[in-house]
Amino acid sequence: MLNFLRELVELSSETNDCIGVESVQKKLIERLQLFHPKISWIESEHPDYSSSVLASWGVKDKSALRKGVCLVTHADTVYSTQDLRAFEIDSSKGIAFGGGVADNKGGMVIALGALEKLFSSGKLHKIQKPLYLFSSSCEEMGSPGFQKFIKELSSQLSFVLGMEPALPGGCLIRKRRGNRYYKFTIKGNSVHTGRDVQDSANPTLGFVKLYELIQKLSLLYPHLSVSVNGVESTPFKYNMSAEKILVTMDMRFENYDDARSFHSNLEEGLRKLQFFSPNNKNMGSIKMELIDDCPSFESEMTQELKKAQEIYSRIEGTSVLLEAGRGASDCCYFASKDLQIIDGLGPRGGAIHSKEEFIEMKSIEQRATALADYLEYLLN
């Protein structure tokens, strides 16, 4: 499995690199075909992203569809291989480094390892419930081309197993915050700053007022995590005031009602927010777009979740807990009433999305074994 992981890590697959992402998906399909699934390419609704992959086993009739189990992984990474560390093994520490080695190429390899174990033992084609594997091409961007497809697929499932990296200490994830991603476009008029500054409805002033509004609302909603994480003036020219400023804002939440209430207050505040040129002849504008709306999920500690805890603890030889993850993943888009979700079934590791991203190598085999045992339990 480590050799195949090396092959995947060495393929550059930054989300916007459609050719690179597709090359990872093709490698995935090559391995999946050994286990005789039905495989479909799912075309993206968004033109900037490549297709995703859906594999399935045991889908016989519609009466059984609601009982399905889906493994969720993704082929894309945040950075290209040129920006991150190449695949490298430190045998003395039992770890491997590389861009995407944990998120999510290690998780993909673990899913394949589990399927191989079930296939080799003859159990894969004796399953009593449908099994799916979904591999997104753009998870790191919130799978914008596949959210509708994911929601349709979720209606056929009773269980979702996410292959994202484990939390520190190897913890699995039964709860994730949702996130909303906003884009603000602040427009004004560009003038010569040495001569005509009195005529400028400078969007920088609009940004200051917007930031003040966001900070004020953040204090009213202490349970939300709100971050202005990008500001860009365009086009930038020396001696000229800005014509337009683009602002991005990230909001994380556990309670969807809080997110909606914040949104309503933000809309109300923006309706009242105005900015003008110093001579009051020109007025600027602020437009808000919600460009990603990812729900939260929380799975109760049911018998099925307790069984996962028992299996993973036994195989890893330590107590494996089910905890809350602070970020979002594709599993959030599957969330619906009565659907149980466990994420973090990927490798133990750390430093995700950095040059020092790593995995504990032994966790690949251990987690493939644990996943195979758990799938056997869920599918029969």
C-alpha cells in the first residue's frame, strides 16, 4: 500500500489542476476495477473542476437503496507537488511525508486496502446492503460541482464513512462544524489621489465600514467563528484610488440557526451601510454573495458508532475516541436526518496542508484492517 501511496503523492493534483486531479482518479479506478464494481464518472456542474468518481457494489433494487453505506474520499490537494515536500519516508520514526499524504491520498489508500481485504476473503460480493465509494475532484474547495449530486446520493444511504485524516491521538470524528463562505464586492470610483481625492467614493472606506459591521456582529454570536480571510484591491494602480475591493469571509458554526440569524443581521446591516466621496457627489456600493453553504453534522453514539470505537481500539491497541472536528468536509454535505456519519477514518498524521504533512505508516495497514472489519459489520 505504501508503494501505491507514493505513486499518488507524486501526482500533482491541486484542485484547479484538472489534468492532475483526473490522473489521480484514473489511478483510483485502476485499483477499484480489481474488485469488480460498477464505476461512473460524475460530471461537475461547475466548469472549473474535473469529474468525480462513483463506484458501487451490491446495488440490486430500489427497495434496498436507503440502507447503503458510502466511503467518501477525494483526489484533489490544496497545493501542487512543486509547492510541497516530495514523498519521503523516515523509517526511524515510522512516518512518511508528502503533499496530500494524509489529506486525502492516505485515506484513499486505506479505503482501497479495506476493499481489497473484503474482496480477497470473498466477502465483498456477499454483502447484504449496497456499498458506494465517492471520490470528489474538488473537496478542498467544498465540492462546488457536486453538492446536488451528494445530496441525492445521501437519500440512498444509512451510513457515511469519511476517509479524512484522524484527529490528534487517532480520534474518529462524529461531529463537524459547518461553514459558510462569503464574497463581498465593494465598488467605488477610481481617481487621481493627488488631485481628485475629494471625488473618490473609495472602496477602502467601504471595507472599513464592512469590517466594523462584521466585528460587531461577531460579538453578538460568540459561538460562531468568523474570519475575514482575504482582501484584494483590483485593479491596483499607483497614484489612483481603488475601483473595487474583493473581500472573503469564512464562518464556522455548530448550530445552523445561529448561522442563519447572523446572515439575516448581516443583510440588514449591509442595507444601512453606505459610503460616499468626501464631497458627497459619488456613492459606493457593497454586494454580498454566499458562495458556499456547508451544513454541520452530529451523529449520536449509537450501537453502530460504539462498534466502530470497539473495532478501531482493538486493532490499534489503544483507546480510540469519537470526537468533534473543527473543520468541514464532504461528509457535511451528506448530512440529513437519520443518516449516521463517521469521519476521520483516514490515517493518523498531522501538519495537514503544510510542507511537513505526514502520516504514521503503520496506521495505513491498521486502519485498512479496521475499516474492512467495520464494513463487514455494517453491510451484513
